[in-house]
Amino acid sequence: MGTGDYCAVVGTDKVTIRGDVHGAGYADLRSFPLPATAAKAELLEVELRVVGPRISVQINGAELGSVEDRTVTSGVLGAGSFKPEKVVVNALEFLVLDAAKAP
């Protein structure tokens, strides 16, 4: 347990939740199929939500799934791309969610 981060990696056919602790390298925690409608869309709304040990991912407002992980206990927030392809971020929003009130 310790400092690290979680990310959602959006591929052409799936979305993978990954975690990294102490810079040891990312480990895949769970993957979900990308809905066919999302795979064909030019723009995607991606939401990665971390509340306590629950990490969930949504695409265009529909939750794909979640996973529980207690490895990362603190860290930083950010957004980016793992590939040199052009990625356009139209909006970026960070919210502090109270674990007792979050869905």
C-alpha cells in the first residue's frame, strides 16, 4: 500500500483499469469490453471514479464496471495518453467525492 495512481486505458475494443504503486509499473486490474456504439464514436466521455477502494469506469455516462483495490492509499490526479497519437481533451473535471455519499 502507498502512493500511486489509477488510470483508465481506452483501447479500440476495451477499457482497462490499471494501477501503479511507488512507480513500480502499471498492473492491469480489470478490463471491460468497449460498447460497439462507443467504439464507433469520434468523441468519448470517459469517467474514472475512485471512491475508497472502489474504482469504476464509465463511457458516455454508462458504467462499464468496477474493481476494488486497496493498494494505492494516496496519490495525484491527472489525464494523459500512453501513445504518441493525437488526443484531444475537450474538458477535464476533478471532483472530491465523499465515500459515504457516493454511489
